Amino acid sequence: MAMSKRQKKSGSHQVAIEISQDDVALVVVEHPPDGGTNVRGRRLSWREEAKEINEPGGAEELAAAIGTLVTEEKLSGMSVHVALNSNYCVTRVAAGEREKVLDELRVLHDRSNQYLMLGPGEKAIARSLLTIDAKQIQGWLTVTNRDTLEIIVDTLTQANLKVDLIEHAMVSMCRAVTKMPSANESPAIIVQLNENDVDVGVTYKGRLLFDYRPGGLNSKTQVAQVIQRHLERIQRYCNRHFPFVEGSISQVFISGLQEDVAEVRKELSEVSELKSTRLSAEAILAECGFAGDEVDDDQLVAPLGAALLNHADLEPSADVRGIANLVDFVRSVRREPIIPGLIKLAWPIAAVVLLAVLLCVGTFVENRATSGIDRKQEELNGQMVRVKEMRAQTGVATTRIVHLKKIDAGAFNPGWHKLLSLIGRSMPEPVWLDGIRVEQSGAVTITGPSRTQDAIFDFVRYLQQIPVLDDVNLESQVPVNVDGPAIRFDIKCRYVDRNDLVESTASND
């Protein structure tokens, strides 16, 4: 069928592809920015001459078909979910207590190389678990040929598609069945009518319980009889291996070309009481509220089921998400170069470390600057203390100078050297002095002893001849003994050469 080549330039997309033995089926789910959801689909034959993907020419023919879809539908750079037809993979399921399930999955893993229908060579395996209740878990093991898987991954990667999911197409169809209007809580059978074979699966609440490819089918006309013949055995298997399943199988969903589906439904109604429903892409879209007028091909159900998963569904680990994703195997064997990965993961840490280093350097420089400022501040504080001390000393000195100037201004300076020299030259031989007193009023008192009285009179007469002395009088005479007989005298006079009057005393022993 054709797909419109017109694409929205914005909004989000989910791309899903089913790879079968002959065709590549594409579904694009668009979420435009203005709201709503549009779904478009397209199928394209990929196999021309090659017998299988992993045989000569197979990879090139698949790459050509994928490249055509990516180019014409402008899918470059988008994420893609891949559903592998049962020709390329099988899924085995176990349920029960945890240890029992893990043991069964280990046995299935060890026997994976026995799936000869997947082709010779090493097998690729994906495992996933889902907790059912406090005691039970369910586990899935999907097996494919490793060479086939790597060719598919390389082809999609070279077409610039980012592969997020690779799962069994029957698992995708189980998910799609939950969106059918007639789906209920009971287990149901899914029949996928391929061009040359038939795949059968049993689903419960969107989870695959088991799948198989019935042998001995020569035409699609025998499908109804095989289902009716196997129904009781399938029901017993479900009851024994999946005790948590409630209800009995009462419905069959059939996918394929419309004429083939109609024929199988007609025959089934004749041989069984099972309700048959055409597994319709249109019905699924209508139930989801999606617009998809061009999606009328029922063979697009598997990629549509794969497209119903979003990125958040794949984020949990395989041990809890309940989705066996073969991309996990690819990632485990194709380790990305450690250096680019480390760079990608470590650059935020490196940025934080660099920022921390810069902050440390800045803090160190700032601390050094602060320390220098603190030292200078301490020096300035010391200098300020010294300045204050010097100011105080200067204040004291200034006060002293003021007082000294006042004293100097009011001091009486009689010219001591001149006065003493004049008095000394006036002293007779037997006279000596023991005191000269000059008072503020200018009065001068001269005292001392003399050996003779005549010497005292001569001294008075000499003093009277000194120009700066006036009113020289002998006030008293007293006999004393100073190393012999002597007379102590007291002479009064007045100093007449002065500027101010201060009291001064000069003593001469």
C-alpha cells in the first residue's frame, strides 16, 4: 500500500518496522505539535533473488528496501522498533516461582542452538522477567540467529536509524490485541496467516504465553481444523504452566490478507464455538483514537503493536520490564569504545571538577589577597596606634611649650653672669658669700660671713658702685664661728635692670 510522503516538520514520531521473509512493513505514528495522533503505514517487498537475509545478496537487498523507506518517508535519524517475523525468531515462556522460572530459562538458553529452523551458527538470545504477584514471575526468552540479527542491526544503523527495540512479531501482536474492541480479560489465540505458513500464539492481557508453528499444514484451509483439534491441549497447557491465567480460551484473533482471514473465520465457525475476530489495524487505530485512513492493511498489525511501546517502557532493566529486547544482546557483544563513552559520561563531572578547581584557585587568590590586606591592616593599625601616641606626645609637648612660652614671657632674666661677675669682683679678700636672692619685686638679698667688719663695710661700698644695684644697705651683722671667728652679714639692695618680675634664687656654697 502507498504512504503519503508529506511529513510534519515538527512534533514527535515513533517508527516501527516488521521484517518478514519477503516484506518490510512500516508504521509511523506521528504526534503533531497541534495535537492528535496520525498513523501511516506501508509495505515493501525486499527479497528479489536472495533466499535468506544471511545468505549471499540478502543483506544488500534488505538494505536497498530499508534505504528506500528511509529516503522516501524521510525517516533519517529517527528511533525505530523492529518486529521480527517467526521465520527469524522464536520465543519461549516460563512462569511460576522465581527460582523455578530461572532454572527453566537457563535450560532453554542452553538448548538454544537446537533451533535449526533459525539457520546454522551461533544464536542471539534476549531474556526478560515480569513480576506477576508476590510468589510468581513470568519470563520470556527470545532466540534468533546471531548473523541475521547483526545484518539487520547494521542495515538499520547504516540507514541512519537508531534501533531501540527488536522483538518477536508475535509479542508485538499480543500487545496490539489489547487494543481491539472485542478484547477481554480471558486468554485468546492469535493466528498469523503468512504467505507460505501459519504462526499461532496464545496471549493473556497483552503478554505472550507461548507460540508455535503447526506442522502438517498444506493450505490455509486446514487452519480452522488444526485450531479446533489443538484447543483442548492448548487449554490444558495454559492451566498447567500458567496458573495465574483466569478464564478459558474463547476467542481467536486472525491476522493476514483479508480474503484469507475471511476464509479461515468461515471454516472456524463451522467446526468450533470459538469466536473469531479479524485482527484489524483499522480497529486498533479507532480504539486508540488515532487517525489513520491510509492504514487498511491488516498485515501492519505487528509493527503497529511494536509502535505502541514508548521509550519509558524500555528504560527499566530486563529483569523487571517484561520485554525481551534483542538490542540488549547486541549492546552486550558490541561494547562501545570506552574512551568516547567515558568522555560523554564524564564531561559533566569534568566540568564540575574544573569549576571546583577554578573556585579553589579563586578562593586561594582571594585568601592571599585578603591575607595581604589583613597584614596591611594590622600594620596600619599599629601605625595608627603610634600616630595616636605621637599625637598625644605632641599634644603634651605643645602644652608644655605653651606653658614654657608663658613662663618665658613672664620670667625675669637679670643677666645672671653679669650680675654675679659684678658682685664677685666687688668682694674683699676676707668676705665670701653663701647666698644671693633676687625676688620678683627686684629686691636682692646678699648673705655670707666675713673675717673682719671693715671688709663688710668695704663690700657694701663696692656694691653701691655697681650700676644695676640701688639702695644698697647693710641690714645686720651677727658674730659666728666659721672655722674661726667671723661676722655674718645681710645686705639688701634693689636690682634696677629688669623686664619682668619672677622669683629666682641662686645659691653658692
